[in-house]
Amino acid sequence: MQKINKSITYQSLFYILLIYILVTVFVTAIHFFVELNLQKKQLQTELETLVEASNRSITTALWDMNHQQIEAEANGIMNFPIVKALKIEDKNKKTIINMSVDEICEECKDSYTVKTKITRTIFNKNIHLGNLVLYSNFSVVLDRIKVNFSIILISALLKSALLVVLFVVAFRKYLFTPLNTIVNQIDLIDVNNLEHTRIKYKSDYKNELTLLKKSVNTMLKKLEEQVDTLQHNEQILQKTVKERTKELEEKNKQLEYLAVTDSLTSLYNRRKIDEKLENEIERAKRLGNNFGVIMLDIDHFKKVNDTYGHQVGDTVLLELSNLLKQVLRKIDIIGRWGGEEFIIICPGTNEQGIVKVADNLQEIIQRHEFPVVGNKTVSFGATIFHKEDSVKQLVYRVDEALYRAKENGRNRVELA
């Protein structure tokens, strides 16, 4: 069986459980905050009740200015767990008693506070004796909900764990294991031997997996019926492809030839000559070899076209190209540069050698009898490769030499 990065079964199970856990956490959080608010209100109520219950005895102690009794009443109030600090003031707000669970309890003073005036009624007149202030803090609320919330949390965790186990068992039994069985059987199918090959899966009721089994078996039956046809078609196709491939290879060779060859003279075209120059320059720089370049142009070629027509002009160009191929070495590279201009690359040739080659060509060409037009002369520009040359620089220099040959009277060789 092939390994998979993510099982759909376990991925589905993961998202189901994740949603359940998120809902459980959300509900538990709401329950917590509801219980928290209830305990806050209850704490506030209990503080107010305690103040009311202690008011009478503290009023009597303040009326009598009995400090011992005031302190005793304060200690009694401080014995209540909900009270974290207490302060009793006289009517001028001077502190008489100031008690707290800790030495400093500023935080509890900022939490829950109940303050009441201590008064005594004499002859229907309220006499202000002082103030009683009780303080509590958030820890009291937390202590009260801690146990209940712990029970709720443990219960939620246990339910979640039980649900996870039940889901895993159910998914493995009813989905993952049967699905793996079907997948393993599919992996063992041999396409070349489909006869009576079927997926086996038993279930007491119709479900998605039985439908999958039926669909796969139907597909296998159709494949079995079509294998012979496919094999026959494959043989025909292979034969056709072989024939087409051969034709394409021949066409590609023709296209490759046309892409680098001048259609009239069958010499290399300008694009191919540029490539050959690049290769020769690279080889010369790597091995330290010399090579020379000759550029030649038929003198007064325009008169040939004007006098005899372009067909005769093409005949002259073709005759010259054949003559160059006959005279030059096999290693020399000949190309048509454009119009009536030709270029020759002579590997392994120094300055003296390139001039000699050009002189020989000049002599041979001017003595040659061209069809219709008779004798023709050619001007030559020649140069050799310098180690800093690029193709552009090399062509420019030999072109300049050819230009000088024409300027200096034609039918001559100029070296650059």
C-alpha cells in the first residue's frame, strides 16, 4: 500500500474532535463567567449583610467610646473569610481601627468595598458617630468557584477523552480498516491480468464503501473487456509513431539544414558563420591556435544583374561558390555573407598564410571563365585573429580591409 501524507479518515476525525473540544471550551468558559458573576454579586450581598449585622454593636461601642469593645467587634468581623480588611473611622474620618489580613491590602481595597455610616438616633435625631468600611478581593470569589469549576473541568476532560476513544474505535472499525482493505486490493490489481479480478468487501448493510466496491468492480469489468482492444490499438499506435518519428527526424534534418544554409549556393548562411566564428575564437583562446578570415566581394556585380538579369547573376554566385569549394581546404569554412559577399574562415593560418590564400584565390578567380559573363574579378579583405577579438571586432576589421581593397581599385587583397 502506498503511503499517504494525510488520511481523510483521521483528518475528518481530527476536525470533528476539534470542533467538539472548541464547543466544550466555549461552553465551559461561559459557565465559568456566569458562575463568577454570581459569586461576585453574592460576595457583595454578604458584605452588605455583615455590615448591617455589625452596625448595632459597633454603634454602641462608638457611643460609649469603648476602644476595647470596638477592637473586639473589629476582630469578630475580621474572622469572616470574606473580609480581607476593615476600617472604622470617627465622624471626622479619623481612623480608629484599621485591620487587614496582610500588612498591606491595597489591592483588596480596589476590589469589593462596602461602606456605611454609623449613626445613633436620639429624640428622633440621627447623630453621626463615624464610618464602617469592609473590604474584600477577587481571591475570595476564586476560592468559592475553584472547586465547582474543577469538577466541571474534570468532567469535560473525561467526556472529551471518552468521546475521542469512541470516535477513534468507530472510525477505525467502520471506515479506516474497510477502506484500507479496499485500497490494498486495488493496489494488487494487475492491469495485464484482469480476468476475474474483483474487489471483495462484505457488509451487512448498504453503505458508501459497498457502493465504492460495486463501482470499482464495474470499472474492472469494463477494463477487462477493453484490454485486448487497447493492446491492439497500442500496436497500431507504436507503428504509426515510429513512422511519424522517422518522418519528423527527416523533416528536422531538412529544417536544420535550411536554418544554417544559403538556399542558392548551399554554403553556410550568415547566422551559421557567426556561430562558427564564435567556436573558432573560443578554441583559439583555449588552445592558443591562429586562424584567419577572408571576406570577398564580386567586383561590379550590379552590372551583371542589370545587363544579363538576376538569373545570370545567381548563376555567377553559384559558380563562384562551387569554385571556392573546389580550391579551398576541407577544414576551411565558407559562407555567403550577403548579396555578392562571401566569407572564409581558415583555421591554423597565420598572417602570411591568409594573404597567400587570398592571393591564390584572386589569381584563380580572375582566370576563371564564368557562364555568359566570361571573366570576373573579386576584391579581398583579410585579417587574422587577435586574442582580444570578439566576433564583432573581427568582422569589422576584415570588412574594413575589403572596403580598402575596393577603394584602392578592386581586384586586390588588403590585409587588416
